[in-house]
Amino acid sequence: MGEEEMNWYMVEFSVEQAAAGGPNRLLLDFKNCFDANGRPKTAAMFYGKNSLGRVYYFSPDAATIALPVITACHGVECIAPAKTDLALSFGEWAEGIPFSN
């Protein structure tokens, strides 16, 4: 992908990983990256509304500041999700986050 493209990432937890606290650790680690990088407005972590709290999405700016955290949880690059398919996990619904239509 070209440098001008903004890349989303996602992390998917199994039922067992979710029950063992994987999402909570991911959230805490992301929050630490968020705080350490000056709380960028367009860096946000979301979860899929229909994923039972097991699929998490990171806006491009969130991925920029937390890529080591995301990849440590086997996160992968993905297409931009639709805003209507997400719920906010951490950060804010900032203008400028590139959701799909």
C-alpha cells in the first residue's frame, strides 16, 4: 500500500483469549501508548458491535502509535470498517478518522 493510504488494523480474540482477559490487556496497553503520544484526537480503538467484544479495530493514527502492541496480539491490517458497525472502546469519535462508507 502507498504511503498516502491510511491503514486500519484489527485484532481478533478467540472466546478463550477473551475470557482470559486479552481484550483488557490490549486496552490497557493501547491507553498507555495513547497517553505517551499526547492523546492524539484521531487515534481511537473500537470494537465490532456484532463481535461479542472479541474483534477490535484501530484507526490509522492509533495503529501508528501502537503498532507494536497491535502486532504482539497478532493484529493484521484490514480495510476501513463502517462507522455504523463499530462501538467506541477508547478515544473519541473524532472528525478525520477515515471510516468506510
